[in-house]
Amino acid sequence: MPTAAKLVAALWFALLAWFAAELVKHHLPEGTRFGVFSLIAGAFGLLTGWLFLGKRAGDTMRAAWGFGFSTSLILAFWCVFYFAFETMIHRSLDGRYRGPTAALLAMVDLMRDFALYLLKPDVLFVLVAGGVFGGWLAEKAARKWS
């Protein structure tokens, strides 16, 4: 069931994910081709805001801050997982792995490497502060329009 809190959370986290992806681009190696990197991250933000935070809005403000922070963590995990999976698939199609087990183990290493880009101070601040603010925003929307 669509609610105002779900819509607000989805839009906020789509914007937050897009902005965080734009910040991550500055830390990636020179010559990296980005393609639709920021748009994919924004789509994950949209889904995470709608499916996770939007359902939980309508509780206390303290809970909203925690849910917003948790939404940022979940968003970061799924983005890192997706981009590591995509990189692993491209590399496996190039024949860089001896089998599926080696590819999956390499994907875990890729996830670790990609997660380190999120630990840069500017990206980390945006994800944490934006997540807490998004929780607050969704809670305000739930209180006003529910």
C-alpha cells in the first residue's frame, strides 16, 4: 500500500544514493568507466527507502533515526554487492576464473575492495548523516499525512 512515508523515503534515498555514488567516483581509479553507475545506485536507494524505511515510519523519532541509519547500511551493502557481482560476471566472461567457486571468492574480495571506497570521510559522512536525516524526514511525513 503506497503511503506518503514510503514515497518520501524512496525519493530521499534515491537522491542520497545518487549523490553518494557521485562522491565515490572521485575516489575510483583514473580511467574508470562509470556508465550508469549513479543511476543504478539511485535505483537501489529508491527500493531500499520504499521497502525498508517506508514500512517502518510511524514510530518514535529515535526509532526513525535508527531506521534511517540502517537503511543507509542496507543501501550500501546492496550497492556493493551488485557492483561486485557485475564486475565478477564481466571478468568471468573474459575467462579470468577457473570455475564458479573461484569467481564467487573473487566477488567477496571485490566487495571488500568496493566497500573501502565507502569508508572515505566524505562518502561516510553523507551516508550516515543522510540516512539519519532520511529517517527523520520519513517520520515527519508519516506523522503529517497518516
